[in-house]
Amino acid sequence: MEKIVKKLESKGVRPTAMRLMTYKRLAQLNVAISLGELEKDFERSERSTLFRTMKTFEEKGIVHQIEDGTGIIKYALCEDNCECEVGNDLHLHFHCNSCGETVCLTEHKIPTINLPEGYVAEDINLVAKGICEKCSDDLD
């Protein structure tokens, strides 16, 4: 837990019990998770507290949002030294049409996109859709 406390403090986030538990849960996952799915892990907590925790994490660069085309925003932990800004450290996401999981493919960076003059990108989200490794193994 001490490692999580240091991580949060390094990002300027006060390590409350809810923030520590939320970070720990996100670190255990290797997939992106929606707020609704995360709520199931914290049934005794106030929804608004969890929402504020995720908003704080997002503002401080601890998590990033993923819009995977399902209509539900999902969250995943950022890598160390991630800036999650257009032109900095953006990566591909993969949504499995079979199991419904969305994962960060952090080793596959989104290249710089040159927009026409007068256009300013505020967010870039690249999602590949198909069958994930786990589900494609199940097909064999």
C-alpha cells in the first residue's frame, strides 16, 4: 500500500482510503473498466465518491478515459511518465467483440496526425475492434 500512497502523492493526490482502494483495484485489472463495473467492487461506497475519485485520477493523469464504441466510458491506469495528451504518449486500444473487454495496447503508439490549418485536436482515441487473443484461443 505504501507504493500506492507514494504514487498518488507524487501526482498531487491525497491518499484517502477510497482513493487507495480504487487505485489498488485498477492496478489488479489488465482491462479497462467502466464506472458502473467499478461500483460493483465498492457496493458500500457512495457512487458520488467513486465518481469524484475517478475524476480526480483523470485530472491528475493517473487514469485515462477510453471511448470504445460501446457508449460507455471506460477507465484504465496510465503508464508511468504518461502525459495522456495529444501528441504525447497516446496509444491504441483494443475492444473484443466476443468478451467485451477493452485493453490498452501501450506498446502501439498513435502516430502524430497532421490536421488541416485551423483545426486543433483536443483528444484522440483510436480503438481497434475484433477478437482478442484470449477469445481467439477459445475458437481453436
